[in-house]
Amino acid sequence: MARDTEPVSKNQYGDDTHPAFAQIQVSRHSVTPGAVLFDSDLRHGHTVVLTVSSATRKRDLSRDWIHATREVVEIEMSEAQWASLVSSMGTSGVPATLRRVNGHIVPGLTYDPRLAHSMNEVKTAASKTFSGIQAAIAAYEALDSKATAKEKREAFAAIQRAAQHAAANIDFTTKSLTEHAENVVARSRADIEAMALQAAEQIGLPTGTVSVALELDAD
């Protein structure tokens, strides 16, 4: 689809302006007691902040000077989210947290780790599943001496079905919980490694040494 165009214009200071001019800034922030970010179960002491602003261009001393003007959006990410963003082109995207949009502050998130939701779902599934088994057992035990052999077989088969369903339901929910927990651990490790490498760079240590140490510690 062809896009409409318009020429570059001048502002009151003689700088070039255009709706398409923008500047992006990436910075690392330290946050106390820890930032609450979208799609992260952790509170993050160190985050990556990406700011997109409109921009102007000034020609001086035979070169162009780009200056950010009005902030358009500010986005905050964990170290793991940032690493995933820069290394995952062509994917469905990476979760991030909006902090400001067109100069307006976006309300912050309350700390509500999704791992707790997964654990509650496992508890709920277990309670629901075992209540079905208990109901089937109770129905079997309620049969009196006049119950036919067929009625007893059907009641016993109901217990077996309830037990089979219990195994399948618990297996699914526990696998989901395990996967979520593994993701939390992986993201935590990515954040810790990023902070360690940053600290190593600041004091002049070889980053390769830090990576090897982290790998040995993980083993």
C-alpha cells in the first residue's frame, strides 16, 4: 500500500521537522524495591527502559544534529525481555510494560505473580478430581445387599473412570505448573546473568569469565 508523503518543514527555530522524525533511547534503570512488570513473576531491581520521542533535525557545522522533542512512549522491560526482543525478530512479539504514553503516566501494576495462579489451579483441579473419586466410592459403598451384580460392576467402573480422569487432569495441571516454574527460573537466570555481565564491564573484568562462572554454578 502506497503511503502518503509530505515535505520536511521548518519550525520557529529553523530546525527541520516532520511527523516521521523520531529518536529512540535505551537505558538501564535501577529500581527499589523492584519493578513490577507485565508477564513477569519477579520484582526487578534492574530494568531496561526504551523511550521513543519525536525529533527535529538541525543542520550546522556541515552535519546534521538530531534532537528529541516530545516523548511519544516509554516502555520498561526486564533484562530477559530485552534480550528476547533484540534476538527474536519475526516472532509474535515480547511482553513489555507501558510507563508513559504521550506524556501521560500509565498506572502501575500490582504485584500478582502468575505462578500463584498456576498453583491455585492445581489445587482446584486436585480438589475437584478427588471429590469425584470420593463421590464414586460413596455411591459404591451405599449399595445395599439387594444390589445386583450389574449395579455393583457399574458402580465400581465409575470409581475406575473417576481415577483415570484424576490422573489425566492432575498430569495436565502439574505439567503446566512445572513449565511455568521453569520459565520463571530461566528468566531469573537471564536477569542475573545480564546484571553480572554489566557489572563485569563496569569494573573491567572479561565478560567471558563471568559467563563461564555462571555456567559452572548452574551445573
